[in-house]
Amino acid sequence: HEVVPLPAIEEHYSTAGEVAAQLGCTANKIGRVANKHNLKTEQYGKFFLDKSRHSDKQVEAFRYNAEGVQALRHLIHGADVA
């Protein structure tokens, strides 16, 4: 039989909650800043299908890549921390 290698995970994607924990703010603020500055693009992350926390529905949730986290850090804490 043939052995198929696992696909390489090219990037780690963080949820708004994980980014919020890193930056010391709320997930709500992460979402507000991201929407205000149009960060929910391919450059800063990807949309994933996720299960809603409050129901059985599937929802699209944006997750941030390293560049997205960096952009949010810059916007929330200012250039001096970037």
C-alpha cells in the first residue's frame, strides 16, 4: 500500500480570542479593530467554517495569521511595540 504524507500546515491561524489574550484586550475589540481597518483579507488570515458557540449552526469565523496578529498589535498598541 501507498503511504501518503500529511499535508504540511503552512501557517498557524489564531482566533480573535487567542489574539486578544496575546495583546491583553477582548476578542470583541479585536473584531472591531479588524473590521474598522479591513483586516479580514487573505493577507491577514482566512475564513474557516466553525460551529457557533451558542447554537448548532455553522458560522464563518475569521482567523488571523502572523501578519494579521502583527497588524492588530500595531493598531492596538502603537508602532513602538511592533
